Amino acid sequence: MKQRMQILNDIYRPVYEYLQSLLKALKELDYDYQWGFYNNHSMREDNQWFLEYYPIPVVTIKNICDIGIDMNRTFIEFKMKKEKAVLFHWEIISDYKFEVYGVEDYLSDFYNAALKLDDISEKISRSNEKEVGIEFEFSYLEDKSNLLNMVKKLESMGTYIL
């Protein structure tokens, strides 16, 4: 039993320490946030979906986005109204690794690395979705300044969560 606990501690310790430093930075920037450990995230790897049974920390920044700290990556998720997404200039974020998907049908991809950037707006327009989900993927324990810069961009874009 001790050995399994040590393995989990070795996995979660850097994640938790990173989380604490991220929360401190958000507090210093006066963001309103909540956080908790959540399980049952779906993650795609090599075009295959996996359910993560284990909990990961997720920070919800009120009215902007979620930041998730996963075991092999950090991600930022948020939503955008369909009308705004159809008119959005997707090329301005093309330097980032991101996905656009349905909110009602989260397995419905409007964009990912295997799809063309050109027709996101058309796909969204044809869908029955009222809003789309967008996720930026970053490296494991990404430099906090990169995440905070992205949060500021999202705040100016009028994204939201919940």
C-alpha cells in the first residue's frame, strides 16, 4: 500500500505545487477563480478517445475559462457563442495548438490538427450547436506567464465558461 501511495504522491506533487503557484499568480492579478480536483475528462491521443478516471486540478476563472493541469499537458478550455464563432478570425490563434468542438456534442469536431483551418466557420454555421467549445493545449506544467497571457487574450475576446 505504501508503495502505491508513494507512486501517486510522486505523480501529484509537482502538479499540486504548480497549481499552488498558478493560484498565487491569479490572486496577485485579482482574478476571481475557484478550483477543485475533477475526474472523468475525455482526452484524445492518436485519434483515440480515453476516459481519465483519475482526478486532475481544474481552475475556473470566472467568466473566462478553465485551466486544467493534466498528467501530461496543461489545457485551457472556454466557450464562444455560435454567432461570434462563425465571424471569428481563426487565423489569429493559428500559432497555438487548439481544437474547436461542439458543446452539446463534444465529440463533434469543427477543428483539430487533422482538419483544415479554412472551413471552421462554415462547419459551425451548419451545426445545431448554440455555442462551441475551444481548447488550447500547452505542455505539461507550462510556463505560467504563457497561460496568464492567454487568459488576458481570452478576457479581451469575450470568452466564457459555464
